[in-house]
Amino acid sequence: MPPANRPEKPKGELKEYHSNGDLTEWLDWYLYCLKKSLLTIETTLQKILRKTEFWKIHEHTVFNERQRLVLNKLFDG
């Protein structure tokens, strides 16, 4: 059983829903999945941009290899 805020995946093929003219259930599920994917991508991009910004600000700062490794691990979470 899906969580209350997540629509259940429609049963049957899309063509069956298309033939009876009601695509609402499929569209609801598809748009939910698309939104969830886009939010995940947004979070990932924010992390990448934060790491890039840090290294750009500190491009002239001297870090040894261990420090660089630890900082990258912290950013990569």
C-alpha cells in the first residue's frame, strides 16, 4: 500500500486507459513520479554546486592531499 500522498500505480496497460478515455489515474501517477525525480535532481545539483563553489573560493588555498580527501568526502556525504 503506497503512502497517503503517493498515488498508486495504475493497474493494466496505458492503452487500456486510453481506449476508455480516462487517463487521469495514469497522469496522476506519472506526474507524481516526475515531480519526485525532479526534486531528487534538484537536491543533487545543489550539493554539486555547493562543492564547486567551495573549491572555486579556495582555489588558491593550499591543501595537502589528506585535507582534500577529507573535504571531498564531507561534500560527497
